[in-house]
Amino acid sequence: MQRRALALFSGGLDSILAVKVIQQQGIDVLALNFTSPFFSSSQISETEPEAARYARRYNIPFRSIQLGQDFLDTLRNPRYGYGSALNPCIDCKTSMIQQAGKIMHELQADFVITGEVVGQRPMSQRHDTMRLIERNCGIEGLLLRPLSARYLKVTIPESEGWVNRDILPALRGRGRKEQMRLAKSFGIDLYPAPGGGCLLTETSFIPKIKDLLDHYANPSSNDFELLKTGRHFRLSPYCKAIVGKNSQDNQRILRAAGQDVSLMHWRNGAGPTVLLLGKTDNETIRKAGRILLRYTRLPKGQETSIQVQMEGNFFEVIVLNDIDELELESLRI
């Protein structure tokens, strides 16, 4: 009987190797690439994650799945806390495996695999946390970590003889030499550099997330996506500004504009597009205009007209280019 596994697939070397060692045993594998505003941020296009490129290169069937609102809600109050930054790694991994388990039952697959390596990551890949995740994921016994399986409890796929445990790799720790050797044996010659990949671990990104959680009761996926665009400034408890850094940012801001937001730009010269989110008033509009002019060539101390678009209506305000670095940094998120 042909067995089938589902793989959590980031497109990184470990996930590629996990798929290959299972395929080598004659098992069909479907790669599931879970995406969110915080990871799988590398894109081939606006809609396709970079992981799809590696799946195609190495003949791995592939499906991309967007994590939903339940995952975003977890970020506010993770059951098992955060890592060194704002990364709820244990809850995140559990959530993805739970979803993979549901898909496993829907597709009548047999088990789920991941590319986890014992001891590679300090929070989610210790022996104790890996056991905790398995107990909570809803498919205990059907979760196989093939790269480190020989250091872990025997799973159903191994005990039932679907997978030969004796020929699985025995990887652990943070070194990469064994992975690279194994990759060479499979003819895997292209893969992303290790480390990083999750914005929840990047210190420059954390203040933006905390500000969003502090000011929005139920932030949406789009709210989190916007955190990756432009410079962010808190103008009041009810309003923030996103100032484009370049033409690409400006285009993203224009695409994000809706009925409940306002746009600003300087018609008399080159400069950023500014998106205002939340409740605006004369003070916040002028403050945003002063920030906008900071990123133009208008000489300091001069005033000019800024165009504002609000709820489909256009008007202009006269703004003085006078903001100093101290004030600017006090507003920056």
C-alpha cells in the first residue's frame, strides 16, 4: 500500500532534506508551506512564496496555506510565552502541525513530517518542547521528525514499518556540516542561507507589532502586512502615519487605501506618499504633513501646500517644513 505524508515545508535546507529522506523510502510527500505576515516573506511574486521555487526545483508537490485569524490572536497571548523577542515559537509550531493534521485527515494521508532538528533552536526544538508540541498538536504518534528521529521516541510510521528508522539520519545540534553532506548526496545544490526568516525575532520590527497590539483590539492580517511597509509614526493615541520610503512603498500604500484611511502627498515636488490610519484631526494632519516634508528637498523653514485625500474628497493644507530630528524620533514607532 502506497503511504502518504504531509510535510511542513519552509523551503529551507532542513525541510527539503526531511522530504527527500522520506521520499527515498517510497512514500509520497505533499509539502505544506504555511505563510503569515511574519514569515515566508521572501516572494517570487506578490502571490507566490519563495518556498515554491525550491519545491519545483526538487520535484516536491507543494501547497501554500495562509495562517488565519486564530494564529494572529495567538500572538497577543501565547499559551507558552515568547522567545527572546515577540516570537511565540511553541504555540506557532503547534498551530501549524494542528492544521497539517486536519489536512492529513481530509486528504487521507498517513502522517506528518517536519524538518526539525533536536537542539537546533533554543525554544521549540529542545527534547521537552518537541514532546510538548506533539502532545498538543492532536496527532500524537503520527508526527515524525525524520532528521532527528533516532534521538526521539519511536512513532507509529516507524513501528508499523512504513518508515525504516534505521536508515534515517541522526542529526542534532546547531551545526550544518551533516546537512550539507546529506544535501550533496541528494544532489541538492541550491537552498537559502540558514537563520532568520521570522520578523517576530527582528528587534527593529517588534515596536511596530507592540504598537499595533496596543492600539487595535482585533488587528487583521492586512494590518500586520502594512507593518512591513514604510516608516511608521504614532501621531496620537488614535492615529498613526505610514510614510513611504521609496516608489515601491508608495505603490503599496496606494493599494492599501480604503474608506477608513487618508492619503497625503506633496504635489509640488517629489516625496513620499503618506497613509493615515485611524481618527484624524487638524493636528494629526499637520503633524503628518511636517513629517512628509522632512523626506523631501523642500528647504527647512519653508512652507508649502500638501494635498490630502480623505473619504474620496480632496483638500489642501499649508504646512511648514520645520520638524527637527528630536521631535521626529519621538514620534517614530
